[in-house]
Amino acid sequence: MSRLTDEHKEIRRAVREFVEREVDPIADELDNAEKEIPMPVIRKMAELGYFGLIFPTEYGGMGLDTLSMAIVTEELSRGWLSVGSVMTRMIITGSLIQANGTEEQKRRFLPRISSGELLTAAAFTEPDVGSDTAAMKLRATKSADGKNYELFGEKTWCTFANRAHVLTVLARTNPEVSPKHKGLSILLVEKEPGDDFHSPSLTGGPIPTIGYKGMKSYALGFDGYPCPKENLLGGAEGRGFYQLMATYEYARIQTAARAVGVAQAALDAAIKYARERTQFGKPIAEHQIIRHKIAHIATDLEAARQLCYYAATCKDEGRRCDLEAGYAKAFGAEMAERVTTEALQVFGGYGYSREYPAQRFWRDARVFRIFEGTSEIQYEVIAKRLLDEGR
Ligand SMILES: Cc1cc2nc3c(=O)[nH]c(=O)nc-3n(C[C@H](O)[C@H](O)[C@H](O)COP(=O)(O)OP(=O)(O)OC[C@H]3O[C@@H](n4cnc5c(N)ncnc54)[C@H](O)[C@@H]3O)c2cc1C
């Protein structure tokens, strides 16, 4: 079992208090109404430092460890997956800048990302290219005066794009080079928040989804949208693929923590309901199959939590942990799907009703096997390490 320090326990307690006060009272209503997370909740998260948790204090962050990030994410996601997922965007962009940015980029962006002044979104996936990151097509060409890049092409599934001030865009700056992944760069593309985007050079439309309702994911069209050349991450072209791959450890640990949070919410709800619901003259919690269902859910969940914390601990020890993060993400994603469907089953017909949150946990959990690298890709990464590279 991972041993949490008193500081980790205090962090968990404080986040839980925030969620009980600010998130629990609104999550079901907003999810049912398909409404986004209210901006005041996002502002409070920023004030509490959640967006800069792991960034160094000299750049405005809190300088906390990866395990703290996992705990905060887990507790926020326990309230509502969408709330736990807001900070994912700032973690992805911020850790890309921290690891790869020029000193000027770190000073310009990190403090404002940490404080919530700049909200960010990740624009990697394209309509024709998802898992095969190296094949991304969106073009970034230099403007005639050489001051800007101009972006042409499409991105899709860019979650939170409407509310973001910065889109972290994976773009092709060199279409000639082989292998093709060496032609990719990351651009920090600035924009005004808003549902209108900047038509006609930047357009966006929300994609209807079955869950994850507190944030909208967008299909984006770029037609000459400018990005100053100073916003090329690291100041040199052709490094985007490597930069992105290196941050996947954080993103996958964070996604594993999100899965643990949603599954914990499902378990909590199932225990409460099993104690309250009576059939055949006694609470269903006294029927052995329900008792064991709860026990199985809890066991599955705890295994996922420990894998997640272990990967976070490896990261904090400065070790390469793509394998451990891959285990945590792949297992956590599938655990959340199993656990939420079993928790829904405890509710019987009411599990299928919008009156209870069991269906929200189940709908939200389904996305874990898809984003931040599908399960199939996760297993390929794991297999590659074990079979091709040795450990
Ligand atoms: C709700 C939601 C939010 C998202 N948010 C973002 C975001 O903010 N930013 C962003 O950039 N993206 C985002 N995504 C996109 C997500 O990362 C992609 O959907 C994911 O990477 C898979 O890409 P794809 O959908 O194109 O599927 P594809 O890559 O087309 O895959 C289709 C199927 O084939 C399988 N497959 C593909 N290649 C292989 C292979 N080599 N071996 C075996 N199986 C394979 C996949 O596992 C999958 O089952 C989001 C997606 C969702 C659903």
C-alpha cells in the first residue's frame, strides 16, 4: 500500500471539503441539463492553486509532487469527472512548457497558467488522425513577414476549447521531412475565450457526447489563424512529437486518478443505496450477492488506486515511468467501466434513471478507455516495453 504523508492526507481532506461545498450540490443538476461547469467554480479551483500544483514555485506553481496531483484529481473527479478534468488541460500545457519551453516562455506562461489567468486546451487529435500521432496533418506555415505561423487544417475533440485562452496545438511545420514525426511542432496558440471563436480564421463547433457533460469538446477549423513565432514551444521546430510523448506520463497518471475518483463515487453511491433499499424484507446490503458485488467493486478500485499512486511515486522519484503510468491508465480505465456498471446494477431500475447519479458515473467512465491514449494503444506501449525493449 502506498503510504500517504500527513501532508497528502491534509490535501485530500481540503479538496474533499471543497467538492462537498462547491461541486456535489450542482453536479447532477448541471449534468442532466447538459450545462458546463460554472466559471466561479473554475475560478475557485484556480485560487486554491489546483492548476499550478506541480509547477515550481519560482514560476507561480505550488511545487507539489505528482502523488499530490493524483490525490487532488481523484477527489475532484469523485465530485464530477468534468471538474477533475479541467485541471488536466493546465497540467498538460504547463508540463509541456516546464519541460520544453524557453526561459522566456516559462516566465510568460507558467505563472499565468498556475493562477488561472490563462486557461488552456489541448488540440492534438484530428478528424482523420487520432492514435497515430506522428501522422498529424494540420499545417503551420510562416507568414510572408516571418513574424507568425499561420495555421491551416482541422483539429477535433478539443475539450474546453471555447473557454481556453491558449490552444496547445500539435502542428506540422515541415511536410517534407522523413520520418514524418520529425516534422511536428507544438505551438501555443493564443485566442479570446468564447463560443464564437475567431471566425473565419478559427471556427469551432461542439461535439454532442453521451457523458463528460461539464465541458464541451470541439471540432476546430483553422484557416490562416496566426500564432507568433515566439510561441513555438522550445523555440525550435521538429520537436513536437518528442515533447508530447514525454508528458504522457503525467497525463496518464492524472487520467488514472480521474478513473479512481469516478469509481469511488460509484462505490459510495452503491453502498448508500444498498443500505437504504429493502427487498424480501431486508436491506439489499444483506443479500450476499450484493455484499459481494460491493466487495468486488472495492477490491478492483483499490488495486487501481495503488497502481496510480505507485506510478506517481515512481515519477516523484525521478524514474522513467511510462510502463507504470501505462499500467495505471489501462487498468484504471477498465476498472472504472466495470465498477460503474456493477454499481449501477445495485440500483436496479433506479440505476437507469436520471434521478440517481449511478448513470452519470457509468456514462462518464466510458471515456477513460478512449482518451489520453486508447486502451489498445496503452497495451501496445506496455507490450513494446516488455517485448521489444526489455524492462
Ligand atoms: C470526450 C473526449 C474528449 C477528448 N478530449 C481531447 C482533447 O482535449 N484533446 C485532444 O487532442 N483529443 C481529445 N480526445 C480525443 C482522443 O484522444 C482520441 O479519441 C483518441 O486518441 C483516439 O483517437 P481516435 O478517436 O481518432 O481513434 P482511432 O485512432 O481512429 O482508433 C480507433 C480504434 O482503433 C484502435 N487502434 C488504433 N490504432 C491501433 C493500433 N495501432 N493497434 C490496435 N488498435 C488500434 C483504437 O484503439 C480504437 O479502438 C477526446 C476524446 C473524447 C471521446
